[in-house]
Amino acid sequence: MPATALFDQLAEVRARLNAAEHLLLGLDYDGTLTPLVNDPDQARLAPEVRRELERLAATPGVTVAIVSGRALDDLRKHVDVAGLHYAGNHGLDIAGPGRRYIESDAVATLDRLGHLAHHLSRELDAVTGARVEHKALTLSVHYRNVASDRRDDLRRRVEEVVAREYGDLRLSGGHEVLEVRPPSSWHKGAALCWIRDHLGGPPPLTCFIGDDRTDEDAFRTLKDAVTVKVGEPHDTAATYHVPSPADVHRFLSCLKCDRAVA
């Protein structure tokens, strides 16, 4: 069943979130807080979106978590808002006020991912536009800038290398990217559950907004949460959807406006 258009149910959803004693607001970065761009380094957070995150982070009863496939330090650099929880590498690496967590299976595969990054960099060196990004705990092969007639071959070569020599690692797809992760059941949803369980106080109501295939793990895992897919409403476990990151900003501006800011 397709996800429901969020703004068709905005009054109901907003009332539920604003009435929560504690709200855990989880957000993906690329494609959710910022539009997708050809060069990930140029995915800049708009000043007005950063102001909304700062406002929400300072609002009593709100915890904001940015959960992304980016490396943790890269994610913090791009968002640059104090007081948030940041979960990089698809949630494998978490840092927040007084909290730190690195998933143990990810640590155990550090060396293998390093070898694979070197192997794939050589394998794809002649493919114009391909980019192998080694993020320590995970690895991404970006092909957004690869010619369309070369993409099937690139995906096949990556799949063959991983299956032949690194079969214990997990390979999955995203928006014009292939992701290689440790052989772990940990994902973005597990990271949000970890943050939720370490906040203390009454259990928060969770809201998670994301756009990519790796966000589907969180949509499926977070029971009784408000889940929002950015993009098309089909083929998603999210309850609601919005068309674009601009709509995410519009939605954030509706949250907790009736509470005093500390």
C-alpha cells in the first residue's frame, strides 16, 4: 500500500508529535535534509534548515539525531549543529551528548574493508566518474557520474569482487551508489533504537525521515513511530511521504512551535 501524503494528514501528525512528552526526531542527510547532488562534498545544508535544527535541538523535550551513510566526522562537518546525536556509517558509529558507540562487528572488519577499498579502486580506475569512498567502517562506490551505458558493468564488477573475495561483507544498493557494510544486523533503525534506549526518562515518540533504500530498515524496525519517505510513495515501509527535501524543511518548521525554547 503506498505511503500517505504527509501534508494531507498534517494536522493529525503535527498534533501527535507536538503532544509527545519527548520526541526523538531522526533525519537522514543526503536526499532528505539536502537535495542529492553529483558531488557529495557539495551537499550543503541550507542556512534556513540549519536554523530549524538548532531551534529543535534547543526545544525542551526534543532530541534530534542525524542518521546517515556518511562517515561520522564528515556528517558532523556538514551539519555543524551542537547538541545533536550523530550516527554515521548507516548507524554503526554514534556520538551524542555524553554518549559514544561503535558497533563491534564493524570494528572487526576494518582491515578487510581497507583491502577491499584498495582492490576496488584499482578495479574501477579506468571507469570515468566512478568513485570509491572508504569510510573506515563502511565503503561506498558512487556511480552517479558514470555514463549510463557503463553502470551495469560497474555494478557487475563490484558484485563479482565482493562475492569472490569478500563474501562475508554485505553489499546493497542506494541512489546511484553501492554500499559495502560489515556482516552485522545493525542498521539505521537499530541506531535510533540505541539512542532512544539511552536517553533516559519516559520512552520518546520517534519520528524518522529518510529517502533511500537503507532507510527502509528503520521504517520497518521503528514500531509505533511516525515514518516519512522523501520521494515517491511506492515500495516503502514508511507510513507517510513528502516529495522533496524542501517539504522536509516545511514539515520541520511545524514541529514543537508551541513550546518555549530553552
